[in-house]
Amino acid sequence: MKCIADFHHETSAFVTGALFVVGVDEAGRGPLAGPVTAAAVRLDPARIPAGLADSKTLSASRREALAAVLADVAQFSVAHATVEEIDTLNILRASHLAMLRAIAALPADHALIDGNLIPRGLALPARAIVKGDAQCLSIAAASIMAKVTRDRIMVDLAQQHPGYGWDRNAGYPTKEHLSALLNLGVTAWHRRSFAPVHNILYQDNSITL
């Protein structure tokens, strides 16, 4: 049975006295290249766009259309953690850092976080919701804004680094991307702590030695 996102998590927060409830999600935990991107979205209960859902279940054109509507009817912010921060902190902590940055850029007094963990250092009440992007409208909206923003970044990076297919695979480890890693090498945008990239660098160092 398909889960349909609704507004009851936000309503529950309002009942506790919250006034500025934001949904928070990230995009880009799995790719081998590029930043991880988080978005925080505060929906207007009177102007919620129809069709909000987990960004992974939507076509690229539908995500773009919904992102344009959200930009008009909702408050949102988008933030990133860099490749260097991913390699230094690990991808989970870097994702949470991006979330903290996105939340800090909005007026918020309650956060609904996709996943099972609340980011360390979050200085406001929050609730972690597993598969929140499929259950909670604010988180679904955040998933769309994060995904659309990050995909645009990867399309731009694809022009600077042709051959890896980032405009099509967004940095995920597709056959095309893995083949390009072997043939073209590692770029400054690749996450060196991720096994496929690390292994190529280690093999290169071994050959050099």
C-alpha cells in the first residue's frame, strides 16, 4: 500500500506551541562525486502544492515544476556540505551539517527531520521521521528542493568535467561513471573516502611506489 504524505506531523508540532515548523531532507548521500545538499522548507498550510511526494518517486520534470511552485508559496533554504567535509566528517555527519546550515537560514522553532537521527547540535525541538519524505509534506517538499538544487549543480559540473555523465547520473556509481573513473581518473569533486574512488587512488599510489 502506497504511503501518501500528509500534514499531521506539522499539526502535531503546532499543538505543542511551535509557530515555524520546517521539514528537512538531504540529497546526495550515495554519489561518488559532488556535495551533499540539504533543504529546509516551511509550508503555508493554506498554500500547499498538490502532488508533493518523495522526490525519488517523481520524474525530473515533475520535480522541477513542483520546485518552481514551492519557491513561490513556501519559505525554503538550501545548504551544502563540501566534498572535503564529506571526506573529513563522513557522509552522515556531513549530511547533518548541511541540514543544520539549511535550518539556520530560516526562522524555525521546530524541525521535522527525514531519517532516524536528529543532527548533533540542533538547538531547537525536532523529530526524526523514518521515511519522512513519503509521510510528511514538509519533508517531501524539502526532498524536492534538495534534489532539484543538487541535480542542477551536477549538470553544471558535468560541463566542466565531461565524460563522467554527471548530468545523467548526478554522481552516482553507474557503469558509465565507474568506467570514466578508471579511464579519466579522479577529479577534485570526487569523494576520496568512498570505496570506488579510494581504491583507484590506492592502486595508483601502489603502482607509483
